Amino acid sequence: ENHPKWEIISGLRYDHQSIDSTDSAEYQQSAATQAPVDLDNGTLNPSLSVLYNLSPNLKAYGKYQMAFRNPTYAEVNSSYGNPSRGYYIISNPDLKPESSNNYEAGLKGNYSKFDFSFATYLSNYDDYINDYAIIDYAANPGVDRSLCGGPDSCDVSQYQNISEAKIWGWEFNSEYKFTPDKFGLSFLTGLSYSHGDDTSNGTDKALTTIEPFKAVYGLKYISDNDKWNVELINTYVGESRDIELLTWSGATYENPHDSYTVTDLNSNLKLSDKLDINLGVGNVFDQKYFEYATVRTENKADPNIDRFSSAGRHVKAGFKF
């Protein structure tokens, strides 16, 4: 077949989002510190992709895209707290929309026994919307410190903008088939790494929302009649970057996430064209571990920290009709 060497794809997207909020007695009872606000924002976002076919089986590409994200209602207007558990989250009516310039380049290969994709990316953000973070009272003297009944009785958190941020990383995925068709045994690999920094003040400060390095690899078998398949998958997650987490007392603490490896066994059986049954064993070797997203703001020294750990060995079953 004749394949064009070059392909150029351009696009223009318009994003608009509005939030029409109404104050009420019920809203004030939700521990709100001020009335909810409205939002109305829109922007034009161009994109450009360039693809080059190195061969019928191998393609290189580069991509640019401008993106926009309006704050959600929860990020702008939600307020809630649990003083007995030592936290309070306040609304941020001044939260700005997030915009970014995104660049990506990569390779994609599709061969008889080996498929792969590799991508590297860079995103530069203005007014990056960070997940809610504990407020540093010294830098925010206007924050009400008595929300939990006392000036230092709990952590007060808020969704906030970071004026400038940068996230870069890479991803690699592949499947090697021991036979040239879709059936039989294959080896799967998935690697991903992201690095994010708050660059607002001329120095790089780690973003707390970036997931650690992850490697997923294992074996997959598909029967000749495509009625049954099974996967034995290992997932390795590396350590997170050293991040100082501020508490209401001004101290810092360490979250309990460490590197870990988890093994899962999954199988699927097609009983008919309409009915599939799946059965698996999760965390086969009963590994104790903490997912970073769950514990990134938790204190490793908390005597009850184990309640945040992920499930040990477990059986999962289901069907799809």
C-alpha cells in the first residue's frame, strides 16, 4: 500500500463553562464561610499535529495543544469539615481558570509480533489548579483559624491556584506476541513517569499531586478460539519525591507511601456472544501497601494509618451481559 509520508492535522476548539450558583439556608448549613459565587469563562484552544510515516509499520508524530480548565463547583464553592477528625476545607471564590500549553512527541510501531508506543510530553501551566492543600497561616494571615473552635485546633485546607507550573514525563507501552496472530501467549509492558514542579517563584517546588513512577508488566494468554483469556500482571510503583507537608502546628510530616510491587491474576470466559464471566485474585501475595493518591496528605506516624492501606489478597468475580 502507498502511505503518505506526512500528515498534518489542525484543529480549533472553543470551551465555555458557566456556573450559576444560588445561596440558600441549606448551603449555609454545610459549614460555608461565605456565599457561593458564579463563574462564566470561555476560550479558543488551537491544536496542531504532525505525523511522519517512517515505514508502513512505524510512525513518528509531534503534537501541540492549548488547553483550558474551568474550576469545578466543588473547587470554588464547597466548604465542609470534621473538627473531630482535625480538618476543615474552605471554599475559594477567587479561584481562576487553568490554562496550559501542551507538547507531545512520540513513536508508534505495529509489527506482526510486536506493537509499541512511546510518548514524551511537556505541559506549561498558568494558574494551575492544585488539589486542596493545608494553608500556611504565616503566608495567609486573613484565614479564619477558629473554624474548628480554636485558633490551632485543626488543619484548614483550600483549593488554590499556582501561578506557574510545569509537568513533564514519558510513557511506554508494548506487547510482544510469541505467535504472529492475536491468539496464544504475549508479554505486556507499560511504563510511565511524570515530574511536576511549582515554578512560580523562580525555584522548582514539587507538586504534591504527581503520581510516582509506575511499571506494569506480565503475561497474557488468549485461547485459540478466543473464548478464554488469562493475565498474570505485576505492578511496581516507585517512591514519591520528597515533599514537605505543612501541618497546622507549623511542623512537617512524612506520608506512608513507599515503593511496592503487587501481583494480580485475572481471567475471562466467554460463555456466549452475549455473556462473559470474569474471575480474578487481586494482590496474590498479600502485599501491604499504600497508594500515593490516597495517603499523600496523611501522616505516617498516625497510629490509625493502616486504615488507608489498600486491600490485601482478595477474590473478585463478575459478569458482563
